Amino acid sequence: MPEPVDPKKFGLHSSARLEQSGEKEFTLIIDRKSRIIMKDGEKILEKSKKIINQVPGARVNVKTSAPVCSKTKTFLKGQGVEILLL
């Protein structure tokens, strides 16, 4: 069962929602209706890099209820960030 994690621990903004489902498995939660575009994808990648810097070898996923641009999906998948449905 995923547990909420304090995002400040990883240098993220306090409004970011972060869950930990394993020792090195983290999920960013993005619950919104507007489409996730490339600019959002770049911000997601920055957040995941901050987590990986704190926990080497960590795996970061994104759970979202919003539609994701296909270019952004490809970009994030290439960086090792998987998109999951919320």
C-alpha cells in the first residue's frame, strides 16, 4: 500500500503529492483535468531527478487523471518515468 511522503524531504514544493510504494519506488500524483504537455513533462523530470539525487537508484512514476500528450509520454518514458492512470 502506497504511503504519503513529505515532498519537502526531497526539495519539492509542499503542494506536490508524493507517495512511496516500495523502498525505492516513488509516485508523483497529478490530479487535474487539463492536459499534460511537454512543459509539464520537463517539470516532472526535474522533480524526479531531485528524488533520484536523494535516493540513488530510485524509480519514479507519475499517476495522473489528466490526458497526456503523446510527445510527453515518449519523452518521459525515454527518461525512465512511467505514466500510470489515477
